[in-house]
Amino acid sequence: CLEDVEAMPGAMQARLLAFINDQGVPPETRIIAICNSHAPDTTLEQALRPDLFYRLGAMTIVLPPLRTRGEDILQLFTRLSEQFAEEYGCDAPQVTAQEAAQLLQAPWPGNVRQLVNIAERAVLQNRRGSGSIASLLMAENEASGPALTTEGKPLKDYVEAFERMLIDNTMRRHKGSIVAVMEELCLPRRTLNEKMAKYGLSRGDYV
């Protein structure tokens, strides 16, 4: 796996190309080249010498930056915090509506790696009984730049993302018990069923 391949000096690109051409690539081997360039006017094709680009570029996969992934951010944070909570033997932090909005609006220059870091630190803070997700995001933003993205989203998107995360977390905590979730969220069964269908949630995934 070649990460930050766009930062590779020209001389090293030439040596890499020569090595691949001389040694060949075994059938069971795949070379994965990752470009993390944030420059909007620079493409991987421009950053690499053409012969190396076409040697590596049998298949191209473009991943959108984390800040554009909407409710995926909350789902990823929930899963990551649950994994770290299990690893450290403590409870995962509960995300407030304000913190959910901040997670959705954060610029995430470090993409998923930064989210993993925030999730782990949030779990450790929760184990100590101090701090908050909001304070972690504020500290990150002070170090990396503006606290909010410039990509505005309708309020409806934030509300739906938080609502989905809340129902998902509650279903997990109660291991799929519809009655327990209805009582905790003060929702009639019909409303809960409609919202679960809307967000693609199934009781069978939590039992």
C-alpha cells in the first residue's frame, strides 16, 4: 500500500516504476496507491509522472471527504466509540443534539483517521468522567482551522441524522426491545415503526 503517493519525489517515482517493471507484479498481488491531496486544482494524474500513473491506475476509486458524508459521520462515530468502549471496558459516550450537530459540521481535515482519534479520546474522557465531545472538537478546530464547514446543509438533514443515530443507539442499548425503546423515547409504536422504516433500521439487526 502506497499512501500519500502524490508527495513522492520524481526520482523516487522513477525508481518505483523501474522496480515494478523489472520485478513484475505476481497475480495474487495488488498495489494500492492512495492520494490524500486536498488541493482542488491538483489531480493524481497531474501529481504523478504519466507512465507511473497509468502503470498503477488499473482501477480508480474516489472517496468523498468525510465532511460531505452527512449521517455517515454519526454512524461511524457511534460504531467506533462502541468498539473503543468495549476495548477499554467502559460505557460509550452519549452524544447530545448539540454535539451531533458539531460532528456533522466539523471540517474533518484528517477524514476518518481524525474521527477515529476523536472517538477514542471521547471514550477515554467518558471513562474518567470529565470533558465532552464538544470540547474535543473545539480543541481540534483551534489547531486545524474553522470550527464549521462552509458547506451549508438544511436543518432537516441535521435533525434526521441525529434522529436516526438516537433510535439506532437506543435499539442497540435495549437489544431490539421495541417496548423499551418506545418507553425511553416516548414514541407510539406506529411512529417508531415508521421512523425505523424511513432510516432503514430493522429490529432483527439488534436482537
